[in-house]
Amino acid sequence: MIDNPRSPRVRAAAKLAKKNQRAETGLFLVEGPQAVAEAIRFRPALVREIFVTPQARDRSGALIRDARAASIPVEIVTEAVLSAIADTVTPQGMVAVCATFPASLESVIAARPRLVAVLEEVRDPGNAGTVIRVADAAGADAVILTGTSVDPFNPKAVRATTGSLFHVPVVVGVSLDEALEALRAIGMRVLAADISGDDLLAARSDGDLDGPTAWLFGNEARGLTAEQLTQADRAVIVPIYGNAESLNLATAAAVCLYESAFAQRAAAVDTRDDDH
């Protein structure tokens, strides 16, 4: 059992909470049994080691067996050691060290996506992580973080994805111009979520959600600039029927992505019916 919170190995893992250390090592932290289980199931080759307390090991027998079957080192540690590694105040007894695996824009484009979320200058890791989770749930093909958007391998962002980071391709390090140009080149329609836009219901009734779509979401505080809005085929607003002042980014993204998912599936059913 590792019982020294200041051992070199423990300190090296704890440093991965910092962006510069993740960039230097190509490693990041995954906290909690749910997210670690998704990493083992979908990306086992990327899991370098797992730190787990005896109590968490006893609660997660199947996960530990899967890890060992995949030849992933499992280290038993004290609560104090796990607390030294984990980013949360009350960790769930398990932290994995994994290799980062950003997707390339080229690989996303080559797969001919039908639904993509583009995040421009999104700074809050919780928002970014939740959008990745929502995109995964809605069946989107990729999430692209442009400009100086937050690092999706930030511990808070990783937690917010609840394991979806291991399911959906996530592109980083590209400019908005580069991303939109590539998406347009394969025939995707770009819809910008913005308060200046048309009602989402109008976009739906006009058929704008039926085909391959890239949703563009801007900075939490500033939104999208006038210049960025001109790069979209249409700006769309999620209507508020009650008295709420606004929707946060992740909630608005959930509505937009699911509206597209519903429309695309309905259009596919209509096409099959026509064929018969």
C-alpha cells in the first residue's frame, strides 16, 4: 500500500491538475469509479494506472478485475494519498491516470459527421464537460473546442463529462475559422446559438435542423461577436416561456443538440417511409 502523500509518484500524479503538467506529460486525471469504468471499457490502452483505497476496491470488484484483465496497474493507497492526488475535496476513492487523446479535425471530417458542437472561447470547465456529456447523449459525432476554450482534460471538465469524454471525439487547438471552413466543406449547416437569433421553433419548421448541422456556442459571458455570427448560416435563440432571465450555456446546448437529434431522426424515418 502507498501511504506517503509526499512520495514522488503521488506528487507527480497530483501535478496533473495543472494544465502545464498535462501538456508536458500528455497525462490527465480521471476521478471516480463511473468515469474510470468508462475509461477501462472504451479506452483501456490509455489508462496508465489506477489509485484506489481499500474501501473503494471492495466496492468495485468488477472494475478492478476488468483493469487487471487489461494489464492496468492497480495501486492500493490510503485515504490521505488519494486526497493528495484527487482534485475534489471528497474524492470517491479512486483516481486513474490516463493519456490524453484529443481527436484531430481531419479525422472528424473524414467520418462525415451529421451533428457537431463547436465551443468558441468557452472558459468554464463545468460547462465544457457538460456539453461533451450532452453531445454524447444526443448522439453527436464530435465536440470541437476552438480558440482559447478550456482544456477538456481539466479535472473539473473531465468530472462533468461523467465518462462521455471516452465516447465522443473531442478536438482542441483549432481556430474557429479553420473548424467552420472544414465543416462547411462537407456540407454541414452552421447554426449559432445567440440571443439575436430566430426562434428555435422557426428553424425547426423551416427544416434547418433536418440535415447535417454544426451548432456554434460562444463564451458564457460575451456570447458570439458580430463577426462570428456572420460565419453562421443562421442564428437561433432558445425561447424562454417562463420568467427565467436566461439559460446557461450547457442547458441551451442540450436543447439545441437534442432538437437537431430529434429532427434528423424524424427526417430519416420519413425518408425510409418514402422509399417504401
